[in-house]
Amino acid sequence: MTNTLSRNWPWVALLASAALLAIAHAFETFGHLAPCELCLKQRQIYWLAMFIAAVELAGRMVGRFPDRTRLVNILLLGVFLAEAALAVFHAGVEWKFWPGPASCSGGAMKVDPAELNRLLSGAKMAIPACDRPAWVFLGVSMAGWNALAAAALAVGSAMAALRPPPARGA
């Protein structure tokens, strides 16, 4: 029973990453909160975690891959640490502890031609800025909550990586 965390952690990582991405997309779709550049980069890291976990789980189902549970859990640890670091950076940009990328903090920006046409036709546009939190709950922005979630997933990955996987067929 003590090794079930190690063996099942890819499932946890896959489902937690999918849930966090779904929450982000729900805020975008239903809350009409457009993601900034750093938000989108944070989503990419969760997609990477899902890919790593899915490859491991598919390999288990096929039965042709060698069991690499510990290696996968270590990879997931690295991915979630990177996610936590990027989320902390983003939260620090929001709190004005350090400057954010010029492309999303008031500096140079990339403009989609369709967006430019909308702007020229009189439509009002709010360009998402990395240095202004779009949503805050209990004094913590989405980036801050993401940092906490990613840190918790990193801790879980570390715990899973430290536990040896159960013997095959057990």
C-alpha cells in the first residue's frame, strides 16, 4: 500500500493538470478573463505534464515499455517545479517585485491583424497585462494560487519519486 502513490502518481498528475487547465479555460470562457502571455506559458507547462503522464500510462497499458515510474515521477517533479517557479515569477510581476516581459507589461506588443482591424473599426479592447492580476481571491491572484497548486504537485511528485514502485504484477 505504501508504494501506491508512486505507481499512481502519473494518474494524479494527469488529472490535476487537466483540472487546472479546465479551470483556467473556464475563467477565460465564462469569466471573460483573457490570459496574458505568462498565463499562456503556464498552461504550456501543464500540457507538458499531461503529455509525460499520458505517455507513461499508455506505455503501461500496452505493456511494451519498461516500467519507468520513478523516472516519470522525477520528470513530473521537474515540470511542476518549473511551473511553480514561473507562477511565482508571474505573481511577483503582479506585485511589482520585478519587471515582467516587455511584451505583456506595457512595453512592445505583438498585434494580431484581426485584432487591429477590430480596434480600427472602433471596438474597445483590453490587452491583458501580466503586471495586473485579472482575478484575486483571499488576497491571492490566479498566478499565486497556481504557484501553490504547482508546489503541492511538486511535493507529491517528490514523495512519489522517493517511494519505490511496487513489483510488476503486484
